Amino acid sequence: MATFGGEPEAATEPLDVACGLENLPVSVWPPGARPPPFQYSPDHVTGPGADMDPSQITFPGCVCVQTPCVPGTCSCLLHDKNYDDSLCLRDIGLEAKYARPVFECNALCRCSPHCPNRVVQRGLQAHLQVFLTDRKGWGLRTLELIPKGRFVCEYAGEVLGLSEAQRRIHSQTIHDSNYIIAVREHVCKGQVMETFVDPTHIGNLGRFLNHACEPNLLMVPIRVDSMVPRLALFAARDIVPGEELSYDYSGRFLNLADTEDPEGLDHGKRRKPCYCGARACTAFLPYDSSLYGPLEEADIS
């Protein structure tokens, strides 16, 4: 990890938000502007209350000696290939009803490091830029064409327990930005697996992504070394150079109007307005009501 911020760099040195920790530098616009400081980490880190350490390797590796791994015989590909021949995620976009489970080959697998089932773990592959928007504060945009299905970046930060996520939400003021995301995955027999990630103080460039009711990115939980998912963002359509990158904070990909809260009230407080500019904009940013309920008692055992 490295701390972004601190003393200004020399004028001849281009600013890299990623502090050299990504495959490619992440520039800032306009020149001379600096986002608020935070500790940069390209990967999840363990935060208060987390049940699992995201850095631990708990999955067994496949025993494939051929490249690429073959669906049906590779333990990481139980059903079908995750990516096509161009390393783009299959079944993405409007036709995707839900994000199916994706398991990439991991550090213990015997397949080649160039196996096509290793995509998200390879890190940033496109030139991106953090920039000041007109009304939404800082945002993230691409400087090159990104085809539909291509991996763009992760949303990485501290992995929290529920009680800590709620505590941080309750401590926020109306002027604070909320970076905490709650990911819920439906597993077997009606069970739901929850993951809470907060890149407020420790995180990566994903923290600069703004919400859009008609986004160009889709978040998909990707598992590599353990059950802690890497929150990967893929292009839901072709994205042109200079276009702002966005995803739906509600997780529904195409955000729908909230018929239960048409006045935009969040536990009696006015919700934050949405400035995405989409034709179907719902006027307010999504929020997770479960994080605003009564505080859960922290597990100190």
C-alpha cells in the first residue's frame, strides 16, 4: 500500500493516483488538482469485524497441465468458460439477468500464468484518468476504447463486518461521501452471503466511480484465491475514449424508480440527489436501508 497525497510533486512529474501500484499510471485532470489523500491499495485489506482475511489463499488449485483450462475437467471451470477468446466476460449487458458465479484460476493452480481464466487478477489493462466533474466531485474516465465485456477495474477497500459498516454509516454527516458498498449473493437453500467493502481510507481507483441510473459498467463478484469476492467492474457496452465510467450503486445495473420512497427520504433525512443525467434518472442516489437500521453488536470474541 502507498499513501496518495502529502507533499506536492515537482511540476515535471505527472501525478499517479495509483502510486505506481497498478500496471499503468492513473493520471489526474485538471493539471495541478489533487483528490483528497487516502491510502492506495490495489487489493482488499482486512478491516474491523471481517470474518475472512482477503489475502489468504484458501481455494485448492486445479491440476490442469494444459493451457487453456478445459471446462468440465478444470475445477475452476465447472460449467463453462468465464471469458471469451478476447478475454471479455461472457453473458454481460442487458441480456444478463444476473451475474453468475465466476471462479478464476488461482495461485495454487498448475495452469500457465497466461491461462485465459486469469483476467481480473492481472490488474489494470486500460489507461484511466481521475477527473473533476461539473457537479459530482471527482470521477473516473477512460482514455481509450474499452470493448463490451472487458475488465476495467476493481472496487477494492477494507473488508468490514456488518456492525462496523453500520457504525461507519451512522457516523457520517450529510456532507460526507459514502463509499461503503454491500454486496449480497444468493447461495444455496435461500442463504445470502454478504460482503461489505469501504475504500474511504484504504482503497483503489474504484472509489472515484460515480453512480449512474444507466451505467456503462457492471459489477461482478469474482473469486480467485478465497470466498472473499473481488468486486470487478466490466464494460456493459463499448465505451469510447473520454467517457466517464459509472456503475449502478444499487447493484441492479439499470436503476429503477423507488416507488416506496418517492420523496427521497432516508430515515427522515433528505437523500442525496443524482446528477447522472440519464433519461431514466431516478433523481436520488440509491441507498441500502439495512445499513441505516439499529446497530448490530460487534462480535468481540
